[in-house]
Amino acid sequence: MSRLERLGAVVEEPLLVTYGVNVRYLTGFDSSNCALLVEPGGQTTLYTDFRYLEAAQAVEGVDVVRTPRDVVGALAELLTGRRV
């Protein structure tokens, strides 16, 4: 079982990972502009801009969403929920 699968199995609320080092640790995806949403049950979505799209699509077990270069700004419009 991968790190990402193990995390998805234990989170009780959606978890947004925005620090690139942590995204790389969980997925192996190396990017300076990305975010990863891990939802309870293991559904995961990787957000990145056009420069990293091809590499992101090669990551197994994640859905990929292309965003503008300002990934965090785009997430403010794409995602809903509370901030903790």
C-alpha cells in the first residue's frame, strides 16, 4: 500500500497538501507549483499548471486538474470548505 493510499484510509476530513516537498513524499510528483487534495476513502486530486501537466498525468492513483499558474489562487475558486 502506498503512502498516499495509507493517508487516504485514515483521514476523516479532506486534507489539502500545498507544500511541494510533502506532495512529492506522498506521490513522487516533483513540482514547484502544485497541490494535492486527499479525501476520506482515498480519492485524490493533484492540481498543477500546464508546465507540469504531463508529469502529473503519469502519477498513478490521482485525478489531475490543470490550473492557471497561480495554483493556490485557483484553489480558492475550485474548492469549498473550512480552513483549520
